[in-house]
Amino acid sequence: MKIAAATDSNSGITQDQAKQLGVHVLPMPFIIDGQMYYEGVDLTHEEFFRRMEEGADITTSQPSPGEVTDFWDKLLEEYDAVVYIPMSSGLSGSCQTAMLLAEDYEGKIYVVNNQRISVTQMQSVLDARDLIKKGYAAAQIRNILEETKFDSSIYVTVTTLKYLKKGGRITPAAAMLGTLLQIKPVLTIQGEKLDAFSKARTLKQGKTIMMTALKKDLETRFHDPEARHTWLKIAYTCSDEMAQEFKETVAEIYPDANICIAPLSLSIACHIGPGCLAVACSGHLKELE
């Protein structure tokens, strides 16, 4: 069977990157000051952050059922089946919607609910593509990705509390106190949701907290202390120079690791704002080693 690896733009994969990588991406909608925009189509990262810093009212949205099925139908003109990897069901209802819609496709659409977003979701898409190349069936790929769904972590240092307050994730009083104390929270995404992990006073301290958490994960969860069998990713909002510097720091500690840099997806950026830095890890699939 000819199988397509597909995802949504919450993975951080742009339309141009999708063509280069041999995967397919459904653009996610955002509502900015009451008008609908689509990530990577008529909304760039630069425009998104410009509007954000101007104080625009920005909210995330879900693609309509018709947009999802149109995306699948177009793929099925060329492919026999689609492995579709949406963002975590714990962070959006779009995964459940996709699973319901797939019931009408009689085994042609395989929705993967593997609890990932942004750079870890991106890695799942690349893994799906490579499993297709190795001859795995669509149902097998879905099972492999769901069985390994918790083999990933993201740690994010947030430089401002403004957008967490705006999104209702912390109270105005907590945001005011945190700003006065110059607190920069470190957040984590472990499967289903974005949670508080620790607190830092400086970006440097935030990096240290993230690297300590990464070290613990590699040693105790992945049993791979040198990161030889774990993908490491540096993610960021706005400052690629800051991300490059952090990558060099990580590479000194884990010289044998495969490390890449990618922007955090706008679905996360919407809640944490510009100037953020993250480190993520995802275990290699044994089927691909």
C-alpha cells in the first residue's frame, strides 16, 4: 500500500518543510482580532509575533471537520491510506474530532493519539515517514507510535508571565507577584498537558533547571545517559541566536547526540509569548535503529 504521513502545523513543520521532508501538513487556524488566519499559509511566525507584541487578541482554534476531511480526501487521491498525527488530545479537541471523522473512512485513515506537540510531534511524523519507508502497515505504525507516546519530554523557560496571565493559565495576582519577584517559570509538557515544573530568577538559571531535568530523564526514563539513542531538540520563540547558543551548550554535554533546532509551534507560543527557550527529548524507535 502507498501510505502518507500527515500531521497538523502544531508539529511546527511548515508547508515548505513538508515538501522537503515528504510529509503533509494541515494548517491550523488562529483568530487574530476576530479574523481567521492559517499558520504557514497567510500567517508567518514573524507576523504572529508582531501582532502579539502589538497587543492583538489572539486565540487558537481547530480546523473545521470539512477542512480535515478535505485534507484527507486530497491525500487519498494519491495514497491508499493516511497515518495522521494531530496534536495531543490533552491539549486540544482536534484529535478526538479526527478520530470520529476517521470512522467514516473504512480503514483508510489511521489517527495517532500519541500525546505530543511541537518538536516531539514533529519527531513522530518523521518516525512515521521512516516506518512507511521500511514497509510497515498503517495500523502497525499507529500502534508503534501510541505504544511509545510517553517516551518524550519538553521543558520550556518562559521569560514573561504576560501571556500565561492573558490565557488564564495563572491569575492576575500571581502574574503581578511573579513579575515583581522576576520569576521565570519553567514549564513541562509530559504527554497530555502543559504544567508548571519549576521557577527561575534568570534565563541562565532556567537553562540549568532544564538541563538537570533532561539529564534525569535520560538516565532514569530513557536509560540513555549519553543520549546516543535519544533525539534532542532545542526549540524557541523568536530568538534563533539564543537557541543556537543553547544548542552549543547541550552539544558539549552530549557530543554523541543528534541535536536539531526548531521554532516552538504557534499553538504553544500563543500561551507563552516571545523570547522563550526549550529543550526536548524523544526516544529512538527500536524499529528504526
